Amino acid sequence: MPSRLTRRQFLAVPAALGATALLPGGLVTALAQETPPLPDLSDWSRVRAQFSLDPAWMHFASFFIASHPAPVREAIEAWRRAMDRDPFRVIEHGMFEDDAHNIPLQVRTTIARYLGGQAEEVALTRSTTESLALVYHGLPLKDGDEVLATTHDHYSHHESIRLATRRAGASMRRIPLFEDAAGATVDALTGRLLQALRPETRVVGLTWVHSSTGIRLPIREMARALKERRPDVLLVVDGVHGIGAADETIATMGADYFCAGCHKWMFAPRGTGLIWANAENWARLTPVVPNFSDIESYNAWAEGREPASPTNAARMMPGGFHAFEHQWAMGAAFAMHEKMGRARVAARIRVLNDQLKAGLAGNRKVRIHTPVSGDLSAGLVAFEVDGMKPDAVVARLLEQRIIASTSPYAVSYARLAPSLVNTPEEVERAARAVNAIAT
Ligand SMILES: Cc1ncc(COP(=O)(O)O)c(C=O)c1O
């Protein structure tokens, strides 16, 4: 066994014939030849045309799980065809070839461009849930440490903290950041967070855009205040409903660990997600799942020693073979968002959500829980109709062929989520339908 293994020798995969024999010019060139260039996305009807959503329905719950737009479907299909033709050589080449040909690294590079960070700072995962679990279980928590979360976070976030703190002998505390999301202010949100810190607090967990009320936390301001007060406390952000919906440079937002699924607002393949962190914060973590991406892990295993270098993003990426046609097609979604423009996407989502809120605002039987301001909200409008259970509201909307959803929290609301797949006309019809129910 050589002391320094190449990527190709990683996992004792024998040298393949070389991908050039299979796919002249390499896998990426071959993929490019098999997939059409990104379409014209200069107006919203063209964007909407990329989705094969059933036109008989109005889709206001797209944030739940994405419908793959055409560029993503085509990328998945191209990879699938290549893998079905020759799974060994395509996957072996894509995974274990040198960095210039490594497909996950190319995907991470495309994602990093969107986040405003570096490829080496991005770990690929399968969901928000997996990202959060990897981070919290990787943190060096010990007996007596506290993780501070909020009462508003998702099940996946709370459970990741509960399971990780339980193993470490640490504790978890949840605080409300507001009583009424619609009335929240930046100062009040920040003040509540700072007030709640205790000497034993080691980590704070926040959710960027809440799927319970639709509030968008001012993470940048809250992170700045947190670090000023307690530079030793790490900030973990569940960002799944912000990425692809808000105009932010995520890598500079102030999160130490940014966790998100990419299969909601980003429209990446179902079963894809990410973690972003800088090198210093990756180095704090202990991996939970063996990886197939970091050669030092394999060298150390082969030589019967611990990895010599600090933990990095590649070492935290869950190994084992995955649905690679999905993971490797993530880049198509990020490229599509890049072409649409982050600011333009966020502005469109804001206009549609403003329209819906305005359409419901005059109805005294409708209580909107999402802040009116687009500065404290994104793509979700959570509301209640006087005297009706949220499920009943959703059922009534469904009768009108409007797909809404209820929030899966202890206190549940009805939600409509105007997104890039909707038109102002659809938003108008949804508002009218809610107002007709709430009479
Ligand atoms: C705020 C929030 N976090 C996490 C999740 C779980 O996402 P995933 O399916 O990517 O694990 C959801 C699901 O909708 C969510 O709303």
C-alpha cells in the first residue's frame, strides 16, 4: 500500500480505463454535450415554463419540495443515462479522478459562487435535516454546555440539538423571540436573543425564514450583535427557506454553520442539501459519517492512524454511494438561479407576497402572522381565518384547485407561498378565495 494514495486509489478502486475512453473530453464536457444550454430566463413566464407542474392546479406549496425545472431534469437525465451505460467508470471517474475532474468538487464550486464563498467551504448533504444533524453531532459539546435555540424552529432542528446534547451530556434551552411574529422588529428580536444568553451557552441555533409564521429573521444583524456580546458562541442557521428566496450573500451573513436543503426554493434535485462553514469552523467538528471525499481520511485508515489534518468540509460529507445523478445535477439549479439573478428572484418573490398580504389585509376575519414588511419576510404567508381550523382552510382552498399547506408545528397556521411558479393572477385568485372563505 503506497503511503500517499491518489484519489483514484481511494477505496481501493482499481484504475479504470480512463474516462476519455468512455466519454471523450471528460465527463463534464460529455454532460454539456448531452444537455441543452440554459434557456432564456429573462421573463417570469419563461421561468414558469421550465416546470412541468400540473396547470390544472395553483401551486402555492412549492417550498415543501421542489418540482424539478427543465435544466435540472435534463442534468439528472444526462447523468442517469451515463451511469446506466457504464456505472463503474462514470462514478469511479466522477468521484475519484483528480480535482480538475472531480464532479462533487465542481458542484461545490458552482454552489460556492452563489453563496459568495469557496468550494472547500461547502459540504454536500441530502437535506436540511442531515445538515443540521451533522453539525450538531459534530460539535465538541460537553457536560454542562448549553445549546440555545428558539421555540420557533423546525422539528429537524430541535431534534438534532436534542439528540446531540443528550449524547454529550449538554443541555438545550428554547426561548421565544417574539409573541407575535407580525409585530416583531429587528431590535426586539436581537434584544431577546442577547438577553437569553448564559455563561454556559456555547451554541445558538436560529432559523432564517420560519416555516411556522413566515418571519425572516435579520440574521446579519442578530449575528453581529451576538458576536459583539459573545464571540465564543457559535451560530448555526437553518436557512432552507431563505436560500433561493432572499437576496443575501450567505457566506458573509454571519452564520458559523449555514445548513439548508436545496430541494425547496433552489429547485435542486430532491434529496440534496448543503452546509457552508469556513475552514476554522469545519476544523471544530468531528465527523459523524465516514466520507468518500477526503483522501487523508482514507490514507489514515490505510495506515492505521488518525487523520493528521484538521476536519474540513469534504471530511464531513456523508460517504457511501448516493443517488449521484441527483447530487451531481445540483449545479444546474444553482446555475439557473445565477442566470435568473439573486436580486431579481428575491424581488419577484417579494412582489408576489406583498400582493397576497395586501389582498388579505382588509379582511378582519383573516389574521396574517407574517410580518407585512418584505424586510422581515420572504416567500411564505401564514394566516388564520376566524373560527376555522387551518386544515379546513386548506381543504376549502383545495376545492378551488389552490394548493396551500398547514405549518407542522404545535400551533399551526394555513400557509400560502407565492413563488416563481406563480403569477400575479394566481395570487389574486388565491387572495379572493381566502376572502370568500373568510366572510
Ligand atoms: C424550517 C425548516 N427546516 C427544516 C426542514 C426540513 O427540510 P429537509 O426536508 O430539507 O430536511 C423544513 C421542512 O420543510 C423546514 O421548514
